[in-house]
Amino acid sequence: MKKTVLIPVFLLFAVQVFQAQTADDVLKKYFECVGGIDKWKSMTSLRMTGNLVMPQGEFPFTLYRKTPNKFKIVIKIMDQEIVPQAFDGETGWMINPFAGGEGPQKLSEDQTSALRDESEFEDPFIDYQNKGFVASYEGTGIAGGVQCHIVKLLKHKGIEGKEMSSYYYFDVENSLQIMIKQATPQTMGQEVEIYMSDYQETGDGFLMPFVLDTQLDGQSIQKLSFSAITINEDITDDVFRFPGETVPVVN
């Protein structure tokens, strides 16, 4: 008789534990797990090397990022280096001979605006309230077969053309980020799922995923496998700077 009473009491207790969670509870545990929020606030640059796997093949790449929002990715394809996306803080640009251009091309205003938002260096959850973002706890769910806490992040609430919601999945057991579900201008409004795995120490106590797998309708469309991640390296602004206006603007 006692056993039949204990089961529902235990289930009720489990439900109460999940309901007691807040977004800040989940985020606090996450940052503690990956090195501490103070360390993440002190991060100024990232250089990430590895392989990019797409339906077209597998290609070596280097990704550069620098505070506050500088970004550049260089991919080697058929012995040629292309720059599919770069942002120097003001100008979005690319170099892609396979797209019909031999020199650097400026991106359109819409493309640059989207890249400006997405290339913000600092983790969006750091001081998110001061950025005007809203984080809310959305309960639990499954991502990659793992039970997760779900935190919704709403950016630019009420701003037409910029408001965007993303759903972050954090492993209930170890607090690591497992997946992000979102739709952005870069994905043409389609909702994609970005899975994080193979967490490793990168130095100075940071813990980061070495595999980022972007999936659409359950199929991988882009997978980044990092072989090395270097933090707070002195990366000059010249790395990101637009080389010069030599061809027409990309529409």
C-alpha cells in the first residue's frame, strides 16, 4: 500500500522541481559548467579551425571572431580560399570566385544588417536584460535523445523586422547546451536545429563544443568539426577589414 502512494508523490516532486526552475537558474548552472560567466565576459577573440561538412563535400576552414562583432570565415575549396561571409564592424563582404566574382564584393544592406546581428561576439545570455532581450523558462523537452531544460530567448522585442525567438536546450543532467532551435534571415526563415556535442577544454578553464551540426527536417545541412579553438589571441582588425570596393554590390 505504501508503494502505491510513494510513486505519485515522487512524480509530483519531480514536476515541482522542474516548475521551480527559472531561465536564470538554468543559465547560472550552464555558465558555471563551461568555465564561469566572468571568464566568458573576458573573452575578446576566437580563432577556430577544422572541417566544414556539407552535401557538396568536406572542406578545411578557419573562423575568426573578435569583440564586439567582427567576423570572418575562410574556406579552402579546390585549392582556392574563399570568404563566404565577413563583417568588419561596418561592412559585410565576401570573396567567392565560384559565384562569378574574382574580387571582394560588398553584401547588400539587408544581408549586412542580418550579419551584423548574428555576428555579435558576446554570448547572447550574458547581461541579456541590458541588451533588451527577454529569457523565459519553457519547461523540458528532448533534444538528441537527451532530457533538457528549454530556455526561450527573445531578441529585439517589438522591433519590426528584427524580433527573433530562439529556443535553447540544456542537458538536465550536466547543464551543457545541447541544441538551439531558431529561424533567421540566414536560413531564409526556415527553422533549423543546431546540435552541439564533443565538449572539450580549450584552455584557461573554458569548455566548448567541438562539433556544431545544423539540421533541417532532421537532415544535416552543415556540420562544423573543430580541430583547434584558440581564445583571446591577438587578432588584428586587418583580418576582418573589407579589402576594397573592386566589384559591384551583391544583391
